[in-house]
Amino acid sequence: MVEKNLVAGESIFVEKRNHCIIYPASGSMVAESVERRNKNWFVQTKIPSDLIVEIRDQCFHLHKLSMVSRSGYLNRLVFERNGNNYTRFQIDTIPGGAKIFELVVKFCYGQKIKATASNVAPLYCAAHFLEMNDDLHQGNLISKAEAFLNYVILSSWKDTFRILKSCESVSLWSKDLHIVKRCTEAISWKACSDTGVSCVEDHEVLVKVTADDTSKLMKLTGNWFFSDFSSLRIDHFIEVISLIKKREILPEDVGSCIAHWTKKWISQITVSQEKSKDQELSIQLYRMTTECLIRVLPAEEGSVSSNFLLHLFKIGLIMNVDAKLKNHLKTRIALMLEKCSAEDLLVRNSTTVFDVDIVVQVVEAYVSLASNNPKSRMFVVGRLIDDYLALIARYENLVARSFDSLVNALPKEARFSDDNLYRSIDMYLKEHPDLTEEERRSICRKMEYHKLSQDARTHALKNDRLPDNIRTQFILLEQVNMTRLLTSAGSSYQRTKSETIMKVSSGLGKSCMNSSQKEMKAMKQEIEMLKAQVGELQQRKMELQRQTKKPVFC
């Protein structure tokens, strides 16, 4: 049913918002029908065909008079071969191919054609290719296709995306004819409109929200357009985002939109181990896409999450993007570390393994930046990394090299206390009992005895998961500590001896002396016990060394 007349002349009628019927003006020849037989198309008229147009493997049997009266391009080709009564052309470069040329043929023979949001862009490009303008024939295909194209772009949100999708098959023509530009500008305007433009899927109508209708406004703000944006090809998406960034829209919404598009794109990436030409082209496309995404990121603080940037950095490493872009992204994440949580750093390599190496790179970049910035709060990042280590320590597939690299990525001054580091290391050693002695030593070398609380020290002295050299070192340091305490207690006793004698007369001296002597006795016993433990450890170490030096006989 015809609902609306779009232009004067009764030649274009919109049946629904997303398609229309184009009626050509009266021509020199009207066909009864256009029929297809296998790969050949025939126009049913009383006059025999004198023109064949081949488009790849399909042939159209046509008439010169009907085609050249509408197409300047075909007119010129026929004129160049004026001596031939029967003319044959091969035209493989026409936008839209044989499918769109069929619509052109029907139009030239006076038949109505159905234009939709999915074919109007290729039809418009084909009309320009064939030079079907109004100079040759009033109401020619260019003007009629353009009228419907402009109508759809202005009136329908969803159909504008369908037009952009159809432009992918005619990229160069659609760009030169500014179809892509018109679509992206319309999308960006609608997405940023103060009135809150949205689209109802069933009827394709525009919804305008007034200032009083706050409930509708709430529904239309934020991420209502993310899903539609995610259907765009990278070049169209980048163009829309670039336009949106120039308008009044929150940087957080722009960043979230980019993250949404990237998430969908990542799920479609497949990288084969085979090094074929197609695979190389795919990798080049992935690399270009990643570089475009990095460049278009909003620069405002808080506009994108650190977790998303880490995922993007990981893709950049895999695709080997430009070194400057990689360093820029790494530096940006490093500057965000002081405000991150441990969960923000979780980036999976697979379902069971986290990518720790990219976190190490970011931490190393932070340390480099912090060393030249007196306002940096490195202890905050130290606590962050210890929390992150605790999260990943239980995963059995986490290799010692990665865990060790992250433990040792921060300098010693990054931690006021090593209690959290010790707990993470102990958890990792417990879940990975097959580590070599060398691996355990490397992991534990960053722990410092004097940065552990008394509870952590007590636990470490009895922890047989720690390497022998660390336990020995801790026991010796504990012995030194005890000796210092004992010496300090003895000196204090000598200094207060005269005072103690004076207090005996009042009945207090005896109890003080007995208390000090008891404390000294307990300390001596504890020191003797520690000496015994050290001796036992040294004996075990010597036995292990003798066993490793024994010759093996076959």
C-alpha cells in the first residue's frame, strides 16, 4: 500500500519507511518482462536484441535504443563501435554487479523497481557509473535513487546502518559520492542529539523526548546505540566515533562504545597457524584495526577502563602494531595503576591462565615513570601487585617465570611491609610443589626479614615450603635479633641495679630482679633452640651437597 509520495512527478512512492517503488518516466521501449535463463537475462519485447552486456559470467541480452537513451556510459561505448549492428561489452567493474544491473535494466525498460535500504547505495553508485543523469533523460535513475537515499538517511536510524553495511561492497564509489559521509554524520547527530533520538524496531519511527519526559530520556541516554555501532565495519566505525568526539557526548560513553565494539570484534578473530596469503592479509587487517582503535581512544582521564586498555595492549602485542602506539598505550595504563584494583589487571590467555607478562611490562613502565616523579605513590602500586599476586597464585598453570618476573618487577622501596608478598608467595609454593630449588629461591629473593611482622616471621621460620637458604637466613637473623634483645635487657638490668637495691627496702626490688632473670632465662632457651635448628638445617644442606656430588654408576 502506498503511504507517501516522496517527490513531485508521481515517480517515487514510499510503501514503508525502509523501501520504496521507483517508477521510471515513459521511455522509448517498454518490456513485458525481464526473464532469467540460467546465466542469461532476456528482455521480452517484439524487437530482437542488438546489445549484449556481460558482467562476469552473466549475460544481458538488451537493446541499444533503450539503454543508450538512459546511460551516457553505454552511449559512448556504442558510439565508439558505431559500425557494428550487434554490439557486445564486458563490464565487470559496475558497482553492485549483475544483481544491481538487473534493476538498472528494468528501469531502462520502463518497469518499476523496488529500492530498499540494503540496495539503494549500490544502485545509486551504479547509476553514477553508467552516467544516468537528468541531462540525458528527465527523471533518470541518479536523481530518483538520490531522493530515496536522502529520505532514508534523514528518517530512519536502523536503515542508515543498513545503507552503511551495503556500502562495504562498493567502498570506493560510496566514499567518492559521499554516501558514507552523509550516513556517518546522520548517525553521529542522532546519537548525540539533545532530544534523544532512538528507533523502534517494528515501525522504524523516530522518538523525540521532550524535557518533561525524563523517564524516556533516561532510557535513551548512555549505551542505547552501542549494539548498532558494533555492526559497523572498522572504517565506518572510526569515522562515526571521530564525529561523535567533536560533539557534546561524555568521553566515558565514547570509551564504552569503543570497548563494546572491540569486544565483539575480538570474538570474531581467528588466527591460523598456516602462513597463507589469506592469513597474512587477515593479520594485516587485524593490525590496522587495532592501530585505528588505539588512535581513536578518548584522551580524557577515566574515559576508558584499565582492564579494556590491557586487553587492547595484549592484542597490539599479538598483532605487532606500531611501536609508538604500543608504548603510548603501555604508558597510559602505567599512569592508571595507582587507581586500579587487582581485578582490573586480570587478562586471560585462556580459560585457565592469566597473562601476567603484559602486567609485568606495564609495571616496569610505571617504575620507570615513577623514578622521575617525586609525587608518585609507588607503595600503592606495591600493594596492588601483591593483591594481584594473591589472586593468580592458586592457578596451577601459572609458570614460575611469570610469577617471579612480577614479584621482582617492583623495587624494594615499593613495599612498607612484605606480609602480603609473603602470603602470595607461600600460596604459590603450596599450589606448585614441583618447583625446583632454584625457582623457589628466585621467587623468594625479594622478601626481606625486617619487613615481616612478628606473626609472619614466626610462620616463615616453621615453613618448610621456603627454600633452605631463605629459612637459614631468617633463623640467623632471628638469632641476631634475640641476641640484641638479650644484650639490651642485660644492659638495662646493670643500669638499674642501684635503683633496684634501693627499692628492696620497700619490698619491690626482689620481684623486679626475679622478673628480669626469668626473661633472660627464657631468651637463652629460645636462642639455644634456634641454634639447634640452624645446626640441623646446615647438616641437611651438607648431606644434600654430598648426594649431588656422588658419582652415578650404571
